[in-house]
Amino acid sequence: MLVLLGIATLVVYALFRYYSMVSKYPRGPFPWPFIGNMLEHNIAQEHLAAEKYASKFDGIFTLHVPLPNVFLTDYETIREAFVEKGDDFAGRPENIVMQEIFTYTPNSGVLNSNGENWREQRRVALSILRDIGMGKNLMEEQVLSSVREYLACLDNIKDKGKVDLHWPIQLMVGNIINETLFGYRYKYDDCEVLIKYVEDFQKWIGELAKSPEIAVGMAAPSLLKIPFIRYHSLTKHRDNMLTIAQYVVDNVEKCLEGYKPEDEPSCFVHAYKQNAYLNHICSDENLISTCNDFFMAGQETTTTTMRWAVLYLAINQEAQEKLRREILTVVGKDRLPTMADKAKMIFAQATVLEVQRMANILSGNLAHRTTRDTVVKGHKIPNDTLVTGDIHYVLARDPNFVEPERFNPDRFLNDDGTALRKALVDRVCAFSLGKRICAGEGLARVELFLGLTATIQNYRILTREGEPIDLEPLPMKILQPKDQFIKIEKV
Ligand code: HEM
């Protein structure tokens, strides 16, 4: 009897402790003791959580998966957190599992580091990219060279009636970031190494999406001492990450063989190494990790957006024709579009915005972490809490996007079609907001604008008869379209 009473008291105490912890976070769907909302959480389709709970909990709710993760699902709330209270939300998860799986070495590089190291790596990386012309001149030249090679590849395709543009796009985008970081490009008929990188990357993110056991290692790091749990929630994913990072290690090493400190830097690696003389935080480990972050983040995101662009334009012929008319009026056929044309190409700008909104390539967003106790929309959020500023939900459901499921670039034009509607444009927050906003935004915008307008200037994109386009994304953190065939016709 006494033993039973003792057990009952312990259970009640444990429940009391658990729900006292739960009460410190913004409300959300009922969490079961200790497993929280794990039973209903789909890690491969995190964005679906907001569909269920965003309006019920007025734009801010907590899922216990099983660690508390606060979701912010409307634009104003994300803005309040990431912009107005930017420092409070600028952390990334410090959890050993997240650090080992997503970073070359814990707390290094830009994407997943914290505190002083993150601030300094981000500052140095952005200043190097600015110096080598991110968003303008030199970078534009590199993008245009890659675009020319991509168009030549399309010209060489024999059967234009059955084309999958996945690889031509992937190589165009991959070559741009490869040249930026390491100073060289691949030829389309000699790029097995890059293809292998992309395949390994796919394997890594594919397995992450199928591994809810990662949450076990995150919630109870002491269980990582058990080899079976450690392998499934950490080691196998870390090994996959190190396989892709090896590409970057090899390239950094090769690049440094030809490095002379007195020469004008010809790529990111050389410029970073020059910084290292002045800045002790620019270690070789940080160099590899930063390049790894930029190569990962800079490749799959832009490629995936461009792949969606092709599919959306294939099924929206009216928008495609309108875009082509504008390109041919402003640029003509004798040269490629450049960034100098952009100001005169309002519909092209609107199309890129609508592509990014509809492509909506990240499920949720990357995880942030609070760096102190804070308050958003009147709700307290404790220090060291995981926070998802759910840009996916904003792009898909913000009430300012009328008929949000319809591909409609015109939504961004003012009444006489001569300018963009700034307030609506701001809500296309595909690069996120605030201190952790995408560090490659400048480059990505150039790639999307030049890549897309050059494609439509030169090719008509069509669906194949009897083969409707499948718009259901693959269930992963980066929501990629399935590989599928379309038809292209030279304009
Ligand atoms: C269409 C293309 C792209 C999209 C939609 C995109 C989107 C994003 C998003 C949503 C984040 C997370 C922001 C947050 O945590 O709140 C991010 C972070 C980042 N992106 Fe991009 N990105 C794109 C292209 C690129 C490119 C081309 C590069 C590199 C040249 C890049 C480098 C990074 C880096 C380094 C971070 C981490 C920033 C930090 O933690 O401080 N991205 N990106």
C-alpha cells in the first residue's frame, strides 16, 4: 500500500513538474505527459502544424516535440520578434544533436553558430561577398556566364519535347556558388563530382526527414550514451553531413595550394584567408564551416526555387507570355537581361516574387533560439527556447494575399501596372527577417532574376500532352518538386 502511495505521489509530482514547465510557454495543443505533441508531429512536413493551429491560437503557439518549440505564424508577430527584438531571437539551437548534425564542427561557420562566433563569421563573410560584388557587377558577370552555359546546354538538348530542367538548373546554380567560393566552374559534360555532392546532400536531408528519433537525442542528451540511440539520432546523420562537407574540405585545401597572401584575392577562400591575418576568429575550421554553410545554403535553395518557377510558368501560359513580352520590349533578343534592366521590368520582378511565394521552399523556417527571457505579442517566452518564425505559413496564408493558392504575379502590381505594391512585397519574406535573414539574399536575387528572365527570353516552357504537372512537394525540410518532364521550344 505504502509503495503504491509512494509511486502515485512520484507520478503526481512528475506531472506537476511537467505541466508547470508547459505553463511557462505560450499555449498550444494539449501536450501529453513527457512526449508532448510528438504523436501528431510530422517532422518531414513541419509546415502542416501551422495549418492546424495558427488561427486557433492567434498566430503564436507552442508544440512540445518534445522540447518546447514556439511557432510564430503571422507576419507582424515574426517582425516583432526577429526585427524589433532581433537580439532576443538571434540564437540557433545549442543542443549537441543539432550542432553535430548541421555544422562541420560545433559552433563554427554562419548558419548554425551562436554569439560572438556567429556575429563575426557573418560579418566577415558578408563583407567579403560585398567586396567581390555580391548583388552587383562582378557577381553579376559570374551569374551571366553561368546563365550562358546553361542556355547553351538547353540549346544542345536533342529531344526538346521531353525535358527535365532539374540538372541544367542545378549546374547553373552550383557553378555560381562554386566559382564564388573556390574560383572555378564545372563543364556540363565533366561535373560528376558536383553531381555526387548533390546526391549526397539529397541523401542527408532525405534521411533527416525520416528520422523522428532525432528528437529523442535532442530532448534527452544523456540517452546518447546508449550506442543504438546515439547512432540513429546523431551518428548516421553526422556521417552523412561529413560526407558532403568533404567536398568543401577538398576544395578549400586545393584552393589554398595556389594562395599567395600578396595577390588580389580571386575567390572567397583567398579573401577569407587574408582576413585571418587580422582576425583570430577566422580559423581554418571556421573557413571550412563557413564555406560548407554557403555551399549547402547557396545551392539547393536557389535551384529548388528555379525548378518551381519552370513548373509554375509551364502551367500559367498567360503569365509566361506577359513576362516574355516585357523582356522582349525592354531587352530584345540580341543580348541577355542584366540587373540594369530590372527597374524597367516590373512584371518580371512581380513574377520572381510570386514564384518565391508559391514555391515556398522551406517547411517552417530554420530554428531560432531565444537568448534571454522575452515577450512577443504579450506572450512570455523563456530564455533558450526554440522558435520557428513560420515564413512558410505567411507566404501561403497571409490574408493580404487574396486567393493565395493561385499563381498570380499581377497581385504585386499597382492599379496601372507601373510599380510594385511595396506593402505586399514586404510580406514575401522567403529570405526571412531580422538578424538571421538569409546571408545570400543579394546573390539569390540576382540568380533568380537573371536565370528566370534569360530562360523565358529564349525558351517557351510548355507542359506535355496528357502529363499534368505534379505540384505536391517531396516531404523534406527543403520542399522540392518531384522530377518531371516538360516541353521547351526555342523562341
Ligand atoms: C532562393 C534562394 C534562397 C532562399 C529562399 C533562402 C532562404 C533562407 C532562409 C529562410 C534562411 C533562414 C533565416 C532565418 O533563420 O530566419 C537562410 C539562411 C541563410 N542563407 Fe539563404 N536562402 C537562399 C539562398 C541562399 C544563397 C544563394 C546563399 C549563399 C550564397 C545563402 C546563404 C544563407 C546563409 C549563410 C544563411 C544563414 C544565415 C545566418 O544564420 O546568419 N542562402 N536562407
